[in-house]
Amino acid sequence: MATDDTSVSAGYLADEAATLQLGSQLASALLGGLQLQLDGDLGAGKTTFTRGLLQGLGYSGRVKSPTYTLVESYPLPALTLHHFDLYRFNDPEEWYDAGFADYFADDTVCVIEWPDKAAGVLPAPDLVLKLSVDGDGRSYRLHAHSETGHLCLKHFMTHCAAS
């Protein structure tokens, strides 16, 4: 599952269940204050991955895509996960207009779909997950971009190796 580079983990996801499992496995490595950007075309599995992430954090309710609401928040015992979908942004400045910068805190995890729609205004990510359609399944590449991201990725890779 992991490459030799400790800042990257990559693999193949055969189906929706594997995408959910990837999210669930990453959940155990998350730290408060983390920003995770999701990169991938429509239908690549970004919301499915987020559903798995939330399930791994103990959330049992319905997880819906925030395509029209722009953000869905999930208060959990240890932290709050904010799931953003910026697909409908026409201008990066909409990030500020919506007040989304206020969602970032030490006790939150912010998962952002379509981060390119707020390019130049988003803070730098800790982790970036690239999902790509690959035959009948998906390929993924998880890359750390900060010290916090490296810690999470190291924990994730250790957890996956032990599974």
C-alpha cells in the first residue's frame, strides 16, 4: 500500500467498499487542525471516501454531498469534521464571503472537495488525496504537505501495514 517515500501512500481501490475502507483507515490517523484536500474528477469517489472517514470516526448518520449547501458539519466527540464542496464557486473570493476561514480550528478537520475553486485563498493543505478512475475501480495517492500531514500519513501507513 505504501511507497518508499514516507510522504506518499498510493494504491488501488477495487470498489466502493475499498474506498470506504480507505477513509475509515485514515480516520484513525487524523489530528485536530488538519486540512485534507480531495482532488479528483466528478465520480472519482471523494464523497464516498469522506463517508468512510466519518464512519471511521464513529459517525453513524447519513453523510450527504455538500454540493448545494457548500459545507456539511459533523460534530463528533473528539472533533468536528467540516466537509466542503467548492464545485459551485465562481470566484475564489467566495471563500471569504462565505466565512469559511472561521471553520478552521485546532479541534476541527476540514475536508475540501474542489480546492482549486478557492486557489490562492485556501490555507496550504496538510494532506492531499488524489482519486482517479482506474478501470472498474479507483487509484489513490495520498501526499503529505506539512509536518502534521507527515505525522498523520506515517500513522496511517503504520496502521495499514499492521492490518
